[in-house]
Amino acid sequence: MAAAERTRIKGISIRQSIQGEGQPVLMVHGWGASIDLLQPLAQRLSRRGFRCYMLDLPGFGESDEPPAPYTVSDYAAFCLAYLDHHGLRAAHYFGHSLGGRIGLALAAENSERIKSMALSNSAGIRIKPPLHSRLRLNLYRGLRAGLEAAGANAAAQLLRAKYNRRYGSPDFQAASPVMRQTLIKVVNQDLLEYAARVAAPTILIWGDQDAETPLWMGQKLEKTIPDAALIVHEGAGHYAYLDFPDKTASILQALFRSD
């Protein structure tokens, strides 16, 4: 396992790990994760003739937070700056969950930089909340706006804190103020329009037991991305690539070598 080290990209101090020799592969983790969950796959790829570049995204792992809330496009731009930092004009790409969102934006907007792409349990399809959740949110927003208009800012902040504690996701609860706003920006963006413009050959790896990004999302992305194939790991969950690391490494080797 290659030792992690620190570097600075766009003024942000991040942790990175680079291992192996051969064709470059940029590997990007999911929300709340880090380099550590990419290492099992990177170790296998590095033994197969690939040089794996991994980074803790800003706000995750041991990297510093971004100076302001990031969007998916901001993270994509950061990854481009990371490639530039290492003098990489183009690379293969692996992304998990949030890393899948970033990959869709990267490959759609910068096709010349992504040779081929593998996404595991990718996020990126926005799900419309159920009616009762939308009604509850609208009521909350109306009450908070009324309190703020009346100058009752302390009461408005108390209402916000209570609402977030009761209805906020675990990821939202655990996040700092900057990363909470980042999460809101990220999850509210539907990337199907980007997926339709991906030119790179793409493999989608999924688990049929994934409860966070269900299998139908992989099927939808397969239909939307022009040159995509979906491979399902039976019995795997949201971390399908970790549930079957050797099988995943073989799939990625075949994809990356075929470019």
C-alpha cells in the first residue's frame, strides 16, 4: 500500500495516494468516504499495470473543506486541476457514488480528459420526494420565512435546528455548515442530461441489494449513456466494488486495456 501524502490543489490542502506504474487511473470516492475505501481496488489495479491516483475530496477524509459550498461542477473542476497538477492530459476514471456524479460531469464537459470510465453504484439521478415530504418542507419554509419577516430570527434559527434534527439525513446531521450546503447542492442536481453527453466507453457496476442507489438507477444510466454496459454483482450492496474487488478489478482491466 502506497503511503498517503499531502499536496495543495486550488489553495486547498488535500491528502492523496499514488500507487503502481502504467496507465493512469483517477479514482474518486463517495460521500463520507476517503482514499481508504479505494485502496483495496487500487492495490489490485496497481498489480495489473495501472498507476492509481486517489485523493480525499475537499471536505472528506483528511482533506480541508472547500472555502465555500461546492457543487458537482466544482468537484469536477477540482479533479481537473488535480490531473493538471500531475501533468496528466487524460486518464481512465473510477468513481463510486458521489464519485459517479463527478465522473458524469467530467466526462460530459471534458471528454478529451477521460479515456474510459467505470462507475460503481453511481449517484446522479434526482428522486422527487413524496408529496407528504414536499408539503412538510413547504410548511416549514413558510413558517421560517414568517418568523424572519417578523424579526424573530432567534425563533427562526431554533425552528431550523429542530427541523434538521428531526428530518435531516445522517449525512446532513454529521456535516459542518459548509458541507451541509454542499450536500444540498449536490443531491439536488439531476445529472441525466450530463449522462446523455458522456462520450467515453463506460462500465456501470452495481449491487442488486443496493438500497441507497437502487439498481433501477444503474439501468437508467445504462440507457442514457451512449456507450455504456451495466454489470450487476448479485448479493452486493452500495459498495459493490468492495464486495467483489477481484471481479471488479478484472472488469476494469478489460475496459481500460480496450481503450
